Amino acid sequence: MKKLTLNSAKTLCWGVVLLIGGCWFWCWEGGNPLHELALIRRAQIATGVLVDTYEHEQEDDRGHVYYSDVGIYSYRLPDGREFKTSARVPTGQLKEQQEVEYLPDNPEVSRIKGDGCNSVTEFLWRKVGFGSLFLVICISPGIYLVKQAFSENTKSHDI
């Protein structure tokens, strides 16, 4: 078995870090696609009541600050259990009541009706099609560095 050179080992470590970071960012940004698919196929509806709000502030790369409102909605299941979900909307557009979609077997998985994908076709287009492209973009630097590390290691042993 060949030994890794120090440079190859550093490159390999950075590649693995970027692969893990890219996958983590993809999961964080896109959410759990299995939950979304389950909500599309078998969601139940409950009425959510606005119980709390706060303002979300986001700054872009040019220094412009954008504000939006976040509403926390409480919804009650037919068996009496109560859960909460949230929605972020442009400032001034929070409603006192919203329809909440939830999974009957796991009511903690929920969303405001109309958020996310509404059909399996839209899910396949947005989450699978664009999601796969986004994942490839996120992990490409890591794949490149891992390949680079192995090619550096091979070249150093050929000399």
C-alpha cells in the first residue's frame, strides 16, 4: 500500500470537508425531501392560529437589509394534541389564521398550506431535478480535491 504524502493528505482532508459541508448545506437549504413528498401525498388539514410573531432581518452582499415577518402558528389535532409551525412572509402579510398541513402519523412534520410543492410533478421538477443539480454544484469542489489528492499521490510515487 502506498503512503500518502503530506500535500496529498491535506488536499484529501479538505476535499472530504468540502464534500461533507456541501451535503450538509444541500440538506439544510432544501429540507427533508421525504417529508415534503409525504405532505404532498397524505397531509391532513388543521386551522392554525397566530400565537407569536417576530421580524426577520436579512442583509444581501451589497449591504441592503430586507425585512420579513415570521409567524408562529399553533394548530390542534382532532385528538386534542397541540403543535406549532412557522411561516415567513413579506412584512405586513401575516394572517391571523392559516391552514396547516400535517402528517397524521407524525404531526410535528407540518407546513403552512401553499408553502413548498403542491404536486408530485412539481416535487420531481424542483426537488429532484433542481435539487440534484444544486447537490452537484455543492459537492463538486470536494470531488475535485479528492481526485486531485489521489492523482498527486500517484504522481509522487511514479517518480
